[in-house]
Amino acid sequence: MDGRRACLGRLLALAGVGARGLTGGGAWQVVSAQAASPKVWLPPYPASHPVPGGVAVVPLGAARQVPRVHWKEVPVLVIGSAAGWYAVLGIPLLIPHDHLTLIVSGAQDVSDAQDSPGNAARPGQTGQLSREIRVSIQPHQYAEQHLNVPPGKVTLSREALARHLRERQRSAKVMATFSRPLPVTMRLAQPVPGVRSSSFGLRRFFNGEARNPHGGMDIAAPVGTPVKAAAPGVVIDTGDYFFNGNTVWLDHGGGMLTMYCHLDRIRARVGQRVRTGQVIGTVGKTGRVTGPHLHWSVCLNRTMVDPALFLKS
């Protein structure tokens, strides 16, 4: 055990991770997948500062019980074991500050947290502790994309706007899903073969008007191409959305969700459990599109993050 902890310490040092926060630069702040958890795979990206749209893996220390972690009252996925817990935090694309603050609470071994501000318990005791961890964010410039689409998909009519607002509320409820069990893996399979026609984070201009950055990965493929589940999960929503067209949401546990949009046909039902590679729909061109493709998104703690970070190499 001492050898494993020493190894973990060296990994954290190489990753630039301090007990009170993060240092360094890139999309993932990463420690060894084996050190983080023998049961959950984490992409082995170089240790770095998280960027908007990226992911931070934040060490929480040892504890007999899993700590509870929140960011702005939103629960954050925690993985690991009593020997060491880690928060897996999605970073928003449109983050207004250069850092995020996590609130960690729950039973924790004081010997691993006594140096945190506000902790007054004695070493060797276990108590209910609450502490803050600051996660620094490095700026990142994504590319721009200019598209021409039907005017009614940019400047919405009163009816279309009302529909969009209803659908946005529905999507917010879906994205708030936080279920157990936790993900069995964070390694995802690309849902459909094809060329990435638009990458995550692109600042999009429709008919010359600026819109929010692209919150997913677009994969060009012919209409009717099978779309497959990227990981085991449960179907939590399906429907026809104004912008996204025919859509399927999968819940993989712990606030990790995937979304599949612009489908020609939906081949899944709410409540259905699916396995990796199971067909849940077919590629289409429904919603706001310029051609047939799949829009695929990954969501962590109600935040869209770069799907490329989770793909199998």
C-alpha cells in the first residue's frame, strides 16, 4: 500500500496537482487511470490545465466513504476507492472566470485533509468536513465556422421561439439527471463511422450572425446509417426538437450523458437499457442542418464537453 501511495504521489507531482487545486495547461487535468480507479477508464491525456469544454480530474484524498462534490450546487461525478477519490469535472465552454470552485463534503479521513483551511479535527479522526478546491482554467481559442441555413432557423417566428423555449426547459431537466450506478467506463465508442464535419467548440455564424459555440461533434454520414450507443446506458429522452431534430439521450450514470441528434429514425424508447454498439437510431438531416450527419454530445455535470476526449484510440 505504501508503494502504491508513493507511486500515486509521483504521478500527482508529474501532473502538477496540488492538495488545494490544480496547476499546469490542455483539455484534461489527468492522473493515471489505474491510480484514479481500477474500475473506471480515464483517457491518458498529458497532464495539463483544463480549458473551456475540457475535463478536470481533481484528487480529493482518501476517505472511508465517497465524498460529495458540488459545483454551483450541481453534483459532480466522483470515482475511486477509500484509498483515493477523484472528482471528474466538466468545464463549460462559456466560462466567465479563470477558475471554478468545488465544494467537497462528507466523511473524510482527517489525516488526509487536515491542512485544508477551516478543518479543525485531529489527525486520525474521521468527521464531517467541508472544504473548497479551486480549479484553474486556461483560455483556449476554438476555430470559427460560417454556415448558411434557411432564415427561419436563425430568426425564429413567435411560434418557433415558443417551441424552442419549451424544448430548452425540457433539455435542462434531462441534463440534470444524476443516477446510479456510476459509469462502468468513461471510454466511449464513436457512434457512427464517418468524417468529422464540425468539431467541438467551433464558434458558429449562421447567415453571418454569431451563435453559441458548437457543443458537440458532427460526423458526416449517409441518411440511414446506423447510429450506435457509445457506452452502456439507459434511454432517458427521445423526441423531435426544433434545432436538434430527432434526438436520443442516454444516461450512463453519475451525471454522464450522451446525446444523438438529427436522426432520420429513432430506434430506442425511454427506459430502455442499451449496451455499447446497440443501434439507437439512424443518421438523418432533421432539425437545423445543412446536410445529413450525426451531432453527438457528451455531458458531464450538466455541461457539454469535448467528445473526442473520451474516444477509444
